[in-house]
Amino acid sequence: MNTSSAPVVASQRAASVDILRGIALCGILFMNIIAFGRYEAEYMNPAAAGPLEGANLWAWLATFVFADMKFISIFSMLFGAGLVLMGDRIEQREGATGFAGVYYRRVAWLLLFGMLHAWLLWHGDILVSYALCGFVLYPLRKLPARVLIIIGASALVIPVLIFVGLGALVTAFDNSAQIRDIIAAQNRGEAITPEQQAMLTMSASQGEWYLTQQSMNEQRAAMTGSWLDIFWERAKLNLFMQVLMIPMWSFWRCGGLMLIGMAMMKSGVFTAARSTRFYGLLVTIGLAAGLPLTLLAAWDGYRDGFTQGRYLLASFNLNYVGSIGMALAYVGVVILLYRASILRENSLRGRSFAAMGRMAFTNYLMQTLICTTLFYGYGLGYFAAWERWQLVTMVVPAVLLVQLIYSPLWLSRFRMGPAEWLWRSLTYLRAQRMVEVAGART
């Protein structure tokens, strides 16, 4: 065992990467807050619990256009970039020997943390997906940037094909003569058989895509109940997320973006090494390609009433593709602000975002702890008590403000966040120092 390997120290970090990661983590909460504080179906279908109108409509539109899949895309790309950064630094110091062991221990522990996070705290966990993708990334780390982009882009296409197929199947089932006859009989006041009711439940137009008052009452009772009540409700959601959504969507999406992030790190994009003209083009092309698709996705979903078949066929995939362009544009904007010294680490804004990015693991878990305490029954029990617009305009800014304040304060005294300390100590098989010692190597 090579015990001399050690994590990247503060002086070796790329400040622009930390700032990007901190901003991405802030943006992610604008979407996650719905999965924390509202009914699960409302994350995909904003009209699941009732008409989407007024302030709730504007809150959905703003978050859908500017946040949905955009910031998590940046976060995923930076995960891949971190592999390149970590590998380069360790191999420069000590050679390639031992890096594989360090890397796979790091990913294995991340998988365990993700499973604990998902099953004990919150079903919306992304760490399990990242860890599973991470096991595949290591052998590809030495590929040229162009090859990484080609492989990553190919992986990104797979969920589009899957969801187009699902959308076609759902649409065909909902429009089948048998379903139409059952609905017509129900509308005439005729009794339907248990078998017919089961078919209606399977139909996206009648099932959980649109919530009934009874299903809302049941979910709210579970989430505001005891920890065990919440665990069983969370277990159903975790099975859906980990058995269906990871192989159908997040493995390919996250893995593809990580490969692209590796290519961008190799090309100097994340470290602000490219020209101002390059980043200007990244913003222009990213917005030109991404924003129209995202706006079209929002208009199509709203116009259609967010029916599941149409959503899977069109709206979801338009936003899926558009979000990649917008994420790249956001990267360009942040790097331009960094180069202009507006987001440098010596400014209050830059220092706060960089600190949040350096403590991204801690802050991600803290968002879960804060929000579950606020909304779940073992805490304050405000689940489904607030509207979408209240969550987006009041709760999210309050949580982020707290994190942007305590992150630089913590790092003014300690080398890393507590979750980072635990993860790195387990990865490197020895306890890491929390307080910097003058003249110490790492």
C-alpha cells in the first residue's frame, strides 16, 4: 500500500472549479426543494396536485427554464473533471502507482454514503448514481479529450431513445379503445369492474401522474408521521429511483456528462485557461442551442396540460438536450466573471461560492438535513404546507444564505468540511488533519 498518497491541498486547487461547483450546488436546490417539500409527482408534473397558475406558474417556469437539469449537469461535469484533477496531482507527486486503489476506495465509500443518504434521509440522492458511474470512468481517464466527448455524447443519447419509447407506449395505452371505453362508461355513471379500475390506475391520464385528494392525504400523512412512516414511503421511492431511473436515465446522463467534464478539464476549460473569445463563444452557442429548446419544452408541456405521454415524448427530451447547452453557457458566464475578477476568491462573492464548492459534499448533505428537518414529521412537519412559489422564493434563498455564510467561516479555521474529512480519511486509510500546520506536507 502506498501510504504517501494524499488529497489535494488548498494551494493546489483550481479556484474556478470550486466556484463553479459552489454555484452549481446552489442552483440544484431550486429543483430539489420540490422533492423535499412537495408531493413527489410535482417534481415531474407541476400540475399533479392541481392547476398551475399565478405565482406557482411563474415559479415553475423560472426554475424549469433556468435550473431544471442545468446545474446538475455542471455538477456532473465537475465530478468527471475532479477525476482528472485528482489523478494529475497524485501522479505528478508520486507516479501512477497506487492511484487506482485510492480512486476505487474513494468511489466505493461514495457508494456507501449514497446508499445511507438515500435510504435513511432522502430518496432524491444523486451520490449512488455518481459512484456507479465512477466505477466505469477510471479506465477512460487517459483518453484524448475529443474521444471522451464522443463517448460522452453517445451515452447522453441513450436516455432520449428510452424516454421516446416510453412516451410512445404510454400514449398508445392511454389512447387505446379499451381505456377510452372505460372512461366513457365511468363518465356515464356506470360501475366499473376491479380489473377496469386497475387498467385506469395504470393509465397515465388517470394514475399517479395526477394526484387524487386521497393520494395526497396519504403521502402527506406518511411524510409528517414518524421516522418509520417516512422510511417506508421513502423505500418505495428509492426502489423506483435505483431500480428504474438509474439504469434508464441517470447512469447514462451522469456518466456522459462526467466524460465531457473530463474532456473539458483536459482542455483547460474549467481552469479558465482558454481565451476570452472561447468563453464568449461558449456562452453564445450554448444559449443559442439550449434556451430555445428549453422554452419550447416549457411551452409544449404547459399547452398540453403536462400529460405524461406527451411529456416523455417531447417536453422532457427537449429540456434534456437544451439543458446541456445552457449548462455550458453557464460555465462560460462564470469563467468570464472569474477572469474579470468579479468572482475571484479575494472577493466576498467568489470566496463564498468557492468555500461552498470546497465543502460541496458537506453542503449537499446539509441541504438534506436542513430541509428534511423543516418538512418531515420528525422535524417541523411543514411537508406540503407551502406553495411552490414560497419554497422557491423564500426557503431556498434562506438555506443558501446560511450555507454561503458558514462555509467560508468554517474554512477560515479548518482545511475541509466534516464530510470531506471523513471521506478522505477513509479513502487514504488514515485520519486527515482538519487544521493546517505550518510547514506540513499535506
